Amino acid sequence: MVEYLEAGKLINTHGVRGEFKFDAWSDTLSSYQKVPAFFLDKNGDKKLEVESIRKFGRFMLLKFKGIDTLDDALKYKSKIIYVHRDHVTKKEGSVFIADIIGLDAINVNTNEKFGKVIGFENRGGGDLYEIELINEKTCFIPAIDVFVKRIDVDTGVYFELIEGLVD
């Protein structure tokens, strides 16, 4: 399992005191409310200790210790930041996207593998699973209950397939 997860992006500075407008990649902003630190790399080597974090519309405002001016903050603008998985609050029964990538895509009706989950994205109309099919083509399946029946991090993601969805 991946230890450090992509948490979101520092999309811009906010004000002149080193604060950031943070686009949190989580289904709930409260997931990050009690995070003590974020990291600039996926190995957890470059730590940024949280001084304050609060909601700001659909974003969050994030302040790190030691980054106290606009000039200090500009160095980090547009950076993707990471969080240790143990510091994230998640809902009962939910899973991290990082744990889904690489799982088998399985037809819930036949229990047959039809591909592998290779990505997860949002193209404006909703979240989508990107699946590499056994025939090496790629398809996208909407991340909604009609199609996604079960996620088991040990065996795979179980999909309800309709005609034409993965052809």
C-alpha cells in the first residue's frame, strides 16, 4: 500500500502572510482538518507542518509553519502535496483511490476479470474509473452505484456491466 497519498494542490497564495488556497482531493474537506503535516514528495521526505487549516468555499486555506510571507509562499504555488495515510480521516467503508489503482476489474455477475483499474479522474461530468481491458484497449466506467457494486482492496473492483460499456 502507498504510505503517502496525493492530498491536493496548492493552487494559489492567499493574502500576504504565507497562506495558500488549497484544492483538497477528498470527498469531504473535513478529511484534512486534523492533519499535522503535509509533504512535498510522495516519500514523505520534505515535511510542511500545518499551522492552520480552514474551509474557504469549496477550497481550504492552509498555512504552514515557517512560511510567513508572500515571497516564501510563491515557491510552493501550484505544487501537489501529499499526506500520510494514517493522518487522514475517512468515512466508514470508504477506500483511498491509491488503493484502487492496480486492482482487477471484475464482472460482478460472472466473477470474471475483464481488466485492471489504471486510473481515476473527473472530466466534468463526474468521477470515472479508467480500465485497461484484457484486449489492451481502455474504457471509462462512471464511479456510481449503478456500475460499481463492490470494492475489495484484496480482490478487486466489482462492476455491473451493461452491453456496450466495455466493448
